[in-house]
Amino acid sequence: MKIIEAKNISKSFNDNPVLSKVSFAIEKGTFTALLGKNGSGKSTILNILMGEILLDKGDCLLFGRDLKSNPDDLKNKIAHVSEKIFFAYPMAISKFIPEYAKFFTSFDTKLFFQMAEDVKLDLGRTFGTYSRGQKMQILLMAALAQGAELLLVDEVTSVLDAFSRNYFIARLKEFTAKGGTVILTTNIVSEVQNFCTDVLFLSQNQIKFQTPLKSVGENFKKVRSLDGKHPLLKNQQCFLSGTNSDGSFSYIFPQNKVNEKDFPDLMQDKRGVTLEDLYIYHSQREHND
Amino acid sequence: MISLLKFFIPNIIKNTLFFYALALTASALLMISPMHSDYSKTLAGFIIMLVFPLYTYFNANNYLSASLGWILQTPVPKLSIILANGILNLFKIVFSSLLLLISWLIVILFENGTFELPDSISFSRIGIQLGSPHDFSIQDSYFFIFLVSGAAALLFGILPDMLGKAQLQRAQAQQLNLKSFISKGALKQVAIATALMSFVIFAENNEIPNFITYNLVLGLGVLASIYLTLNSVKYVYDIKKPIAAAFLIFFVGSYASVKIGNQQISNHKIALDERFDLINFLGSFQDNGYETLFKELKAGTESSIDIGRNDLLNAVQLNKNKEIVNETLAQLNDRCNTQTDHTCRLASYITNIRLGVKSSLTDLDFLRKGCPKDLLSCSLLGLHAAGTQEDHAAAHSVMMIECKNRKDNFNQRVCTNYYNSRSKQIAKI
């Protein structure tokens, strides 16, 4: 069941196009990683879904309802987590959240306080006094407790410490396991490799590809080289994707552009293409284009 | 919308009451400080009548708009958010104005022992009397606060797009489909300019020469100190330190300014005392007869009016011999002629009338020559002192002419008092 259907949506800021005829769909129960370089429009898409940004062109259905009809009540079904959100009120979070909960139809206050206890977060302070990571924890807890069906998480996991990141990712996976849907934007691609189900890649104001994670590297291959001097590595479709612990370099290329059999066996990288490799490939392609 | 109002109104009340209590405490501390009473009263009034309402209007905690970041995550319809914003701003105005009204009533009760309004103040012109009555009073301050509040509401409540750019993230502003015309920096300037303009306007409203210069500098200095300190230091230190620093600057600055300006103020006050003594004389003259006048004369210890007081007292009370009195008066008149002291001349004139020595418009003319700067008050005094119907009518016509010609605040107040007392007299008749 599709809970989001975007068709040819476009958005510009001060005549600078951020999204240009973007189309995609999100299935219920998926955990989608929304990837792209800085300024590629990831946050813009989330803000559009939240109704915080109005579309210039195109259509977008959310839970089957047109975003243009300004369906404010849908915010019971959507929760947004972003650094831009600030519980700006001189009230301790422990007092603020029960008040905040009253705005929603199914906010689970107990769950919120349970999560705070799990991550050992003292809620007796006002929002502004917390560290950046703690603020994100509070926002994530509020979003998870809201009783929403769709969670939009905008580049917050990168500011969390290892413990809380694992905790909240587990919570998000649990959320999707129960039928919830998550769209998460991040610049740390490696962190989503292990738990997202789908990948949506934005590049040059458009969707470059949308694919399930398991098939993300199907059409790509990797090779390793100690010096990068193999002639085929000079191919314009072949990009450096990272360094390895043995000091060698990894290169990624599309199978239909470069034949892996042209490389000696010793250079073959059997580990498979990761999401990060793919991200680097497309980013460099975009840069070269 | 109801949920927003339920959330914000109790907190606005709590927040406003908290700062109101702070303002009252600060004012009370000022009143008991070693500062000159005129200035402690002025500063106390400044805090209650200007800083408090401005804080109430501009404090981010009292803005729904400042909380839009999270409100926009809730299912509350956008139109309700805007309406609630307007309602809350109106509520702020009404609530803080109510507190100001209570302050004013307390002052009235404290000073008069009753809630009865003084004759010269109608309900539309209520305000807290600041400083000594003749030095600094805020007429129309309550009405003025309403005007400022209205402007603030218009700028920051009813037109939330003005606030949009400053308080909202761009995306949030877009969600409300608002076009922002003003930057965050510009908004600050608007707030500061509003505060400064408010001060200038109500300073000018009093139109007392010298008052504006001193108090404006003081007020601007205090405002600038607080603003600059908070804005420059808060990025370097913890937020509590600049607040403490601002208060330190506030008190040290105001105390120092009083010290520095003490001599100037003292001179200014003496001049004012002389002028307002006349008004006091008139009041007592009218209500209690000449005896009060002489009590006033006797009580005087300073100022140039003493030149005539002692002589007159000697003449009137110590020696009833008419010849001696006349001789004394002649000396007094001579002295007044050489000194061109209108107060002296007035005292002389009043005493003449009191003793029945002279009572004619000739004296009034004489008086007019001697007090060109305060002709109106001289005329008024002459009017009260006039012994015959003709004298009274002539003096009244002089008053009417002078009231039309003299538009400065001092003389206008004299005229207002005159009109009021005359209306009463006519009503009695």
C-alpha cells in the first residue's frame, strides 16, 4: 500500500530549483533512506510532506489525500524530527510533553517517559539547555510517542552518541516492524546500510534512483588496487570509492560500462558494492557532469 | 485554537506576573536607594510604565510565533494558529494594561488615601505620577501605553508575517504562506526604535524644558547599556552574566548620572520650585484664604522669594503700623525693581492687596512688566487678588489672551487649572 505518491513535484527557492519534476512512491512499512549531497533537496521533500513548504508544481498524495488541500489533521499520522524544531518554551520537558501531547489524538506520554528512562535522559530542564544530541533524542522520543504512522527523520542520527543511536535505530526498526513507515535523510550513508529497506537517491534536483537496498549494487562491481595505475581505472565511469585497511584503494563502476573480467583476478573485490560505494559513485558522477 | 489558548494563556499570565513582580521589586529598591527621590521615582516609573509593558509585548516567551517551530508539528489548523496569535496578543495587552491600572490605583491610594481621582485628571488621562509633581509627570501614559500596545499588536500579532522572518525558519514561514518583509536584525531595530521612540514621545508629552535632555540621556543610556551588554556579552559568557552586568550598569549608570547631573538638576529644581510655588500659592489662596498664603511665606527657607518674604512677614506680622508697612513695601518694591524677580513682585503685590494698601490694575500692569517670562501666572495671581469686579474682569481678559498666546506646557497647565477652578466657581454660583 502506497502511503506517499509524488508526481512531478517541483520546488524552487528564489528562482533556484531544488526539486525538478521529482516522482517517487513510498510503501507502507518500509524504512527508506533518502540520500543525496548537501542541498540536493532531501530536507525539502520532508518539509513538503509535512506541509511546511508549498509545492510549486506537481501532485503529492499523502495517505491518499492531496497535500494541496492542506490536510492539517494528517499531522496526527506524521511525525517530523529535525534540528529546526525547537520546543521553545520556558518549561521543563517533563512538564512540556504532557501539554504537547494534548494536541495529538494518540500521543503515548508513558512511552515518551519510558524512552527517556531507557536513555537515562533527565527531563527536568527546558529544551534550550540540552546539548544538540540530547535535543535530538527528545525530538525522536516525541515523534515515536506521537502515535504516528509515518516518521520523517531529517539528519538527526548523526549527532547522536553511539549508544543512543543504536537505541533509536532499534526503536525505528521496531516501529517499521509494526507497520510504521520511516523516511530518514542522512549524510552518513554507512549507518543506514544495515537497517533501511529502500534507498531513494537525489541528485541534480531529481531522483537518480529508487530501489530496495538488497538490489542496490546489482549493476555495479568493485575492484581493489594498490596504486590505481591499471589503465581501466582511468575510465570515466570508474570512481574511487574508498581506502581499505590493507592500504589498497577500492574502485566502483557499472557493469555495463566496464567489464570486470578485464581486471586480473587479484583485483576482484568480492565484498560486494555497499550503499556508501554507490553514493560516492553517483556523487562523483554528478560532480563530473 | 482552544488548545493553543489553553496552553498559552496560563503561561502568559504566569510569565507576565513574574516580571511584574520583578518590576515592582526593582521599583521598590530604587525608591529606597540613596538616589535623589525625583530620579528614583522617575526610574521606578520607567521600569513599571515602559520596561514592563515592553517586556510583556516583546518577550519571546509570550509570543505564540516564537513557538511555531513545534506548533507547526501539531494538527492545529494554520488559520487557528494565526487567530490564536492575534487573540493572545490582545490578551497580553489587556492583561498588562490591567496590571498598569492596578499600579496606578495603588499610587493614587498611597498618595491620596482614597481612590478618588484628582480633579485635574479625567479617566482617559490617567497615568502614574512620576517624580515630584512639578518635575516629571506622565500625563496620558495609560492611553499612551494602549497606543504602543496597539502598534505592537499590529506589528507583531495581527501581521505575523512581520515576525515571520525573525522568528520562523524559512520553511515554517512558507507553510503559513507568508511573505516576510523584515529581517531578524531589522526586527530588533524595530523593537529598540519602538522603545526609544516611546520614551521620546512620552518625554515630549510632558514638554518640560531640561527634563527631556536629562531624562532622555538617562533613559537612552540605560536602554543602550542593557541592550548592548546583553547582545555583546551573551555570545562570550553564560547568559546569566550579561543580565547581571546589565543590571549593574543600570544601577551604577543611573546613580553616577544622578551624581554628575546633581548640580544642574538642583538648579533646575530651584527654578521649578519658584514657578510651582506660585501654583501652590494660588491653590491655597483660593481655598483657604490669605492665612494659608502667609503660612506658605513663613515656611519658605530658600529661593529668591525669601527676599520679599522676610520683609513682608516683618511688615505684616511684627509691625501692624501702616506707615512702617508701607515703608517696608516700598523697600521691597525697590528691591524687586532692581532684581527683576517676578516672584518678589508677586509677593509684594499680594501683600499690598492683603494689607489693603493697593488693589488696582495698575499693580497688575506693574507686575506684568516685572515678570515677562511668567506673565500668565502673574495674571492669574492678579486675578485672584483682584479686589473689585472690574479688576477681576480685566484680569480674566488678560488671562484669556495669555492662554491663547502661550502654548508651552507650563502655562497651559496654569490655564487648565484656571479653567477648572473657574468652572467650579461658576458652578457654585
